[in-house]
Amino acid sequence: MTEVRVLHELSRGRAQTASVLGRALGLDSGYLSRLLTNFERRNLITRRPSETDARQSLIALTHEGHAAYAPLDAAASQEVLDLLGGLSVSSQEQLIAAMNLIERLLGDKPRQDAVAFRAPRPGECGWLVHRQAQWFAAQHGWDESFEGLLARVVADYTQRNDTLRERCVVADQHGMVVGGVCVVAVSTTVAGVRLLWVEPDVQRGGIGTRLVAEATHFARRAGYTRLTLTTASTLEEPRRLCKRAGFELVSTAPERRFGKDLMIERWELGL
């Protein structure tokens, strides 16, 4: 199995040093060295000096190496196809989404992959409610009244269905929703930002900034003169996004909300 993993990594077309290969696969350097020596003896790999570090050698598959790996790759692909063949299309989509989530959460670095901003599909506004209620309960101890507030926002938004004056946008990364925002009417001239959310593991990657920009652009096109956002003073991320977008803090007041004593802030942006 380890041999196949090494061949797979080398088959991707980019010559690598043994140290890079070992780190990518989590292999002991001594074990990897013996494995590569065996590959070289079988004429499956070549080594050439690195142009940037004379102490290192770049390793690549030979034609024989590619020929040895090809049937192994085909067999693995067929095994996966056979496994997926028993699943419905919706189940396959769930599986792929779960695998993307695992990769995103366990990756060494925050994901900066391309994000699409689009209208929510059925159930995705509800997911924003679920995800925020779940996270704020776990991280801040907020009670179920917060979930009720979010649910009312979604219910009112979907029932009004006023596409000229209100809009919801979600951030989609590899088919998974990683954030969202809604713009709802507060009055004929004032709109409010609601449900603003970015998954914690992809924050500080520009998604929140783009969501606020999407909300601002829509509110301006819809003819509003002001855009407001209400948050708690303890929540650094929405406050940071407000400051970055040019919102001004217009009021602060202590309130009992969601089972906690909070300082509620109201931010405003002139359009």
C-alpha cells in the first residue's frame, strides 16, 4: 500500500525531493529511502540533482514507473466506481461534500480556493440558521431564542419573496456552503444585514469581505440610503468586517439577549 502511495504521488508529474515526498505522505525518512532505493533498482524512478539545492535530488517516475503504476491506478479507480455505483446521486453528492469538509478541516493551511457567490438553494437558508445556532450555543452559550430569531428572519424573507428589495447570497466552495448573508428591508430607505456568517476555518480569507460587499452593492442598487448591522461587542469578526467596509458604530446599549447580558452594537453605512 505504501509503495502505491509513493507511486501515486510521483505520478502527478512534478519531480520532488525525498524530503518533500516524505512530508507529503507522512513517511519516515529511513523507510522512504529504502523504498526509493528499491524503486531505483527496478528502474521505476530517476534521480537528478536539484538546481536550487545540490544536496537534494529530484525524483521522478520513469516510463517503466508509469507503466507499473497505471494498472494499479485503474484498479483503484474501478474499485471506487464499484463502491459509488451502489449509491444514489444525492448520496454521492453527500459523500463528496463530506470528503471536501474533511479535507478542509484537516488541511495544513486555511483553504483559499475559489469561492462562488450565488443565490441559496432550497434548504441552504435553513442551514445558515442551523449552523449559527449550533456554533453560538457551543462557543458563547447563547440559548434557543437566538435560533428562533434567525428562523424568523428566514421565514419572513422567504414568505415575502421580494426579489427587488431583498436578497440572500451564499458563498459556495467546492459545492459546500461556507458562508452567507441576507439583505432585508427595515423601512423604505433602510436595509438590514442579517444572517452574516463565514465558517470559522475559512475566515480571514476574504469571504466575509466579499459577502458584505455583495450586500452593500445590492442595497445600493435597490435604492436604499442606509445599511445597518446589529451585533454584540464580543463578536470580533462582524465588527472587523463592518470597520473594513466603512460602517460606523452609531449606538451601543446593554441588553439581555439569548440568555446572556450583552452589549448590543448598531453599525450603519451610508449609501
